[in-house]
Amino acid sequence: MIHQLVYYSRNTVSGGDRAMLTNMREILSVSQRNNSRDGITGFLIFDKTWFIQILEGERARVTETYNRIARDTRHSAATIINVRDVQARLFPNWTMGGAMRTPEVQEVYLQHGFGGALQPSRLKSDQVIALALDLQAFEVSRRQEQKLAS
């Protein structure tokens, strides 16, 4: 069994789009290094105001990772949406995939009924997971198109 934790937190980093993108890249880079070491996979959704994340792995490692995130000053009000054991990882190839909400991926959000601002306190974990899986598929498809074009 794989332990899965879904949470959201408020972004506390100020600045414009460039600062947000730099922050997102830094978080993903550090997360990928730490998660690779700890056997954690998952996906991070970021819309400038909220981080919404799925963590997967061994129970103690997932808990340690979430606790480290909850202490990170770039976040506030970390709130767990759901914790459960699942049969298999949903993001097995992503030590931490991520998608910043941009016009390029807005269609994926619209397909899930998210036209306006995200309100994480109203989300169910299944909604978050479905959105993350589609964002992951979009990113994989985009990368394949880039490979074919080059």
C-alpha cells in the first residue's frame, strides 16, 4: 500500500509573475531532490494564491515531508484535505511534477469546472487528483510535442 496525502496551503511569497515562477521552480527543484531521496512522488498545483499538492510514498516519509512543508515560510495555513492508503502511486514517474496555472493550461482547469479562482477549502481530494492527473497528461503531451519539433 502507498500512503497518499492531499493538502493545500496559501502562498506567502509576494511579487509578480516572474517572482511566482522563480518561486515555483525553486520549490520543484528542492522537492525533486528531497523526494527522490525519500521515495516520495506527487504533483503540485499552483495558482499564485494556493499550493495544492498530492504526496505519495511510505507513511512516515509522507508525514515527514508534509510536516517540513507546513513549516516552510513560503506557505501558511497548511490544511490536509485527505489522507489514505492506495493500491498504487498515481504519479510514479514524478518525484514532484508541478503546474503553475497559466493561460496555456487554463483549458484543463475549465474541463474540471474551475473557471475562476480556486477555493481549496471547497475541494474534495478526488477533484484535486483528477485535475492533477490531467495537468500531468497535458505536460507529458507538451514535452512529447517539443521533442518531435526539435
